[in-house]
Amino acid sequence: MKRIQLYLLLIFWVFILSTGLQAQELKQSLRLQQDTAFQAWLKAMEAEALERQEEWKKQLNSIHSDSLIVLDGQKMKIIQLPDLERFKSIKIIRLQQNELEYLPPSLLKSDSLERIHLDQNHFSKISFSNNPSVKVLSLHSNKLKKIPRSIRKLPNLKILDLENNKITRIPCFISKMDSLEELNLNFNQLKLTKKSIRRLAKISKISLGGNKLKNVPENIGDLAAVTHLNLGKNQLQYLPPSFAKLKNLEQIICYGNDFEQFPEEILQLMKLKEVDFYYNKLKILPEGLGNLTALNRLFLSYNQIEKLPDNLAGLSNLNYLYVHNNKLPVFPDWIARSTTLQRVGLGKNRIINLPDLSAMISLTDLDVQGNLIDRFPWELLNKQGMKLLIIKDNAFRLNETDRADLKSREAELKSRDFVIVY
């Protein structure tokens, strides 16, 4: 008997091992097929890009030297540009998504040149000549380790986009670029210091997101000109007291940080129109949030909020309110009385009630999906201006007659560009 048992056990383990090997071989085979398909797709895309490149070069040869206003060579796998010196009227250069490492200086000298877009190439350095006509420069997603010093030769530059490079510091010459209004340094490797802040003092729109910042310098309040500030996707837990001095601030983005408490400093900035605290760890909102009377957009989704302050009802300019993926147990009554709210997102909370919303004369979009609501908002089907109603995954008690009624109205709702997801 024992021999039989041992024999059966041996057969069992042989079966398990062979099955496991077969499964592993199957996985490897599938992975190989996927890799092969992906490589084939890449080759097809590359062939298509090279074909477009050759066609583009032929077109350039046939264009009169004064006729080319926009140099558009995007997504062509270009490694080296053809001779373009004869074109003297170019206003816009669009060479995104290529493989360029070098740009002929002659191309950047034109007096007509206003916008340069070199995103998603391989530039680790680049040189500019004196050119007062250039207003926009975008070097998004390259290999820059520092801000090119020659940028100072573009004295009237207004917008500089250096997102997704490897830049570690803000150089002194930035403070001398008096025309610069917008600087995007999102997703670099910045070490933000007090000197950095002083060098940014004249710029009105500053983006510093995705730099793994754990704090901002104490002199952040010296950014006297800033109206739009992006600090999203960092590791911030608080803002220094001087932040309250940013009296011209209209937009603050703190998306994706580690705030457990809403910063009191923000409550003193009366010109704020947009506040974004998506993806933080907020549980309680301060009453003072209702005093920001210029507020137009309030984004608080993906936190742990259990209650919205009642005095948010006083925000007479509020158009967008997104608080989905929180822990709200009830639909706030003040929202139902709002005459300014256009888009409201309260999906994926714990809401059990839904009041009559027909008095919300400005409402166009409502998302209350994934709650515990059992009352279907029939009044919104007849409301003028409604464009989007997402109410799926609730506890509605719809009988066959209700469902037939909804089905019969689909064509009429579609004719009004009204989409319902239920």
C-alpha cells in the first residue's frame, strides 16, 4: 500500500512539475510573440517616419525661399537637418519628436523667428545667437543638465519650457531676463534654494512640479510677480509662513503631495481663482476656505475629506468643484442651492442622499457615481444646459417602466448632446 501511495505521489509531482514547465514555456512563448509584434510595430513606425522625412525634404526643395513660414518636421526620426539657410521668413520651427542633437546656428538667427519647438529630441546642449524676435522656446523632454547659458541672448523671450530634463539649478542670468513671463521646470532634478527663489522673482507663471521637493525655501514670499505656481507631484507637507505674502497669486497647484492639513497661508490669498489639492492626505478643510471669494475652481479629489464647510456656499464665483474619491457621507445642501456651479464631481464617496438639483441653473456636468444614492435624479433629464450625468454604481431602484422610459428618451437626449452614464 505504501509503495502504491509513494508511486502515486511521485506521479503527482511529475505532473505538477511538467505542468509548471509547460505554463512557463507558454508564458515565454507569449512574451516572445508580444515582443516580436512590438518590434514589428516599431519597425513599421520607423519606416513610415523615414518615408515622411524623404517626402518632407522633397517639399522643402520645391518651396520658394520666402514662402516657408512654418518649418514643420515633427515625428520624422530626423537626425540631421538639411540645408535650410535659404529660408529667411520662418516664424515657427516645429521639430518635436525627432533624434536631433544639434541645430545649425544659422537657423536660429532669422529676424522673423518667433517660436521654437524642439521637444522630445536628444539635445544635451544648444547654442543661440542674439535674436530679439524669439518669444517662445520649448525644449521639453531632452537631455539638458543645465539651462543653456545662450538663452540669455533671446532678450524678449516670454515663455521657456524645460520640462522633463535633468536640470539641477536655476542660473543667475534668469533674473536678468526681464521679458520672461512663464518658466516650466516640471520634472527635473532641481535643488531649490533661497538664491533660486530670488532669481525667479520677476516671473509670473512658475512650474516646479515633479522635482521631489520636500520643502520650499522660507523666502518663497519674495516671488512678488507670481500669479500661477505649480508645486504638484513633490513631497511637500507644509508651506512656510512667507507663502501668505503672495498676494497676486491666482492659481496654486499642490496636486500629489503629502499635505495632511490644508495650509493656512493659502487662506490669506484673496486673488486665488484656482486651488488644486488632488491626491493629498487631507481630512478636514478650514472654514476660511469659504473666504476666498474670487475662487473659480476648487479641486480636492483623492483625499480623506468627510465634510465640506457650509460657508463654501459664499463662493459666488465658484464654477468647478471636484471632491470625488473622498469620504463624504452626504450631498451638501448648499451645492443644491448654487446658481454658479457648472461642473460638480462627488463620485466615489459614501453619499446616501441626492437632493433636487433643478435650482442649479448653471449646472452642466454632474458626477455622483459609486455612492449609495437610491433616488434617481429625474429632474435633471429635463434641465436645460445639461451635458453630462454620471450616476452609475448607485443603489437606484429602477423598475421596468423606469428603464423603458430612460430607453425611450435616449434619442431625444442625444439630440441635445446630453450624455447619461447609469
